[in-house]
Amino acid sequence: MTNSFQAAEISANKLPVIDVSGLSSSKLEDRAAVGAAIRSACIDNGFFYVSQHGIPKGLIEAAQDQTKAFFDLPDGEKRKVSKTLSSCNRGWEPLKSQTLDLNAPPDLKENFYMGLELPLDHPVVVAGTFNCGPNLWPEDMPEFRPTMRAYHAAMRDLGERITVGLALSLGLPENYFDGLHRDPLSTLRLLHYPPHPADAQAGQAGAGAHTDFGVLTLLLQDDNGGLQVKDVNDTWIHATPVPGTFIVNIGDAIARWTNDMYRSTLHRVVNTSGNRRYSIPFFYTGNAETKLACLPNCLKPGETPKYPEATIAEHMMQMYQKSYGAPANVKADAA
């Protein structure tokens, strides 16, 4: 382990644990209290844990079990659902396929992408909307597809609930982000990090330092740790797994929407546990045609918008191109 990956142990008040059950309350003051807690977290480090989220423990454990079973498959089986076979960024990628930190070697992780299941004749797929289309499913894993579809649906619901708190946190009507929920770009990513090798290249991480692209990331960690967050003091801290929670962070789309008032924070993964590490991030990005234009109440006096207006699809294509070093597929029939 090189000194470049040193991080401080997290203290109790660095990343708050927010009880989000209030978002389901009939009382506005309960929902607004969650919004206030989200605001504080987003202005500070842009990361927080959510508890009392309502996702069944059995579903979480089933998703974790199926994730491990998939990555236990021989590479030859996983290649049958290779992302290179997908028209919409779905399927398996082997180790070193992505470079999140453009100043570092490729990432030491393998992954599997899935999203909202849309048939080839769905209007948004026919239109070539970015990241929209059918999933790829492994053979001879009968529980994988129903488990992941159920987990994706549950996390999509949680993402929608958190956007209510996000709207309230910004002083907006709590239904402000409802337009995001129609045919949303919402990606589930299964990740496997082998133990960090002794012969890794200098600066090579499981996932290099990066910010997330979309609106919200809801991360299910195992108990091996490895996630590090760069805090407001420019110090790397460990985001230690907290039982019964998801760790949530806002992405570049919200930073863009809020003119960077809310922080899309650098984070990375270095698996020094000596074990295989598994995590399941859910990326809630929202409707592709939603306009990202600076919210007026996020501008300080005399401040102007830092970013040009763009749709979420345009924003996401820019981010994918930056990360993968080549234009992301836009048309449904693109490779």
C-alpha cells in the first residue's frame, strides 16, 4: 500500500447518518426535516448515509448473493453477456476496462451493468435515447434476473423518495423533480474488487478518484471497506460501512444544477482488506430529456451560471466519453 492511498479514519460527525423515514410521513415538517439534513450534507461533503430506508433485508442479501455468484462464473461465461454486445451500455466488463482517474492506470475492478428494462420497440429506444434498451442476462442463473430487477425497482423507488428531500433541501416544491421519474436513466452496477495486488502500478486503485456523473448514487457496501472520500478539507477519509444503511452521494448533474453549491465529491476505492470486495451502486440519473439549467436560488449575488444548459442525456454522454476515452454509444444500434 503506497502512501498516496493513505486516508484518515472517519469520525462520527464527518458523514451524517440521515433517517429518511420522514420522507414517507404525511406531515410536511417531517419531510422538511429530512430535507434540512440533506442540505447540510450536500453543502458539506456531498456524502451521507441513509437509515430506515425501507428496503427489505432479504432483498439486499439476495442481491449480494447473486452478485457474488455472477463474479464466480468463469470469464468465458461472463463474456457471453459482455458489454461489447450491448447497444445501451449493459453487461459485463473485465478488470481494467475503465479508467476513472485519467492520471492513473486502469481500475482494478470488474463489473456488470443493468438498467430499466426497455424492449427494442419502445419509443425511447427506437429514438436512440442514451443508455436505454434491453439488459443482458447470464445463462444458467435462474434467480439472477428476478432478483436484480426487484432490487433495481426498490432502489428506483428509494431514489425517487430522496429526490423529494432534495427538492425540499433547495427550497423547491417537493414535486419539483417529478419529471425525472419518467423512463429514468437508472443504472445498477455490480462491482467486484479483487484484493489490492502487491505488484499494482503506482497510483492504481480499485476505482480511481472520480465524481459520479448523475443525480444520486445509492451504494450498498459489503463489510470490507475500501471507499475513501475527499472531504472539504482536502483530506481523504474512510467511508466505513455502517450496518443497515446505504451511503448516498450527489453526482455531477446536481452540482451542475446547483452551480456547485451542492458538492459532487471526489471518491475512490482501494481494497486493502485482503478479501474480495463487492459493492452494488445504484445510479439514479432521471429522464434523459430533463434540462440541466442552473437553479436561480442557487446563485450567489453577482454570480453567473458556470455551466451551459444541457439535457441529462447530453451531460451523461460527455461524462462517459471522458471516462472511457471514446464517444459513448448514442444510437440504439451502435456498438
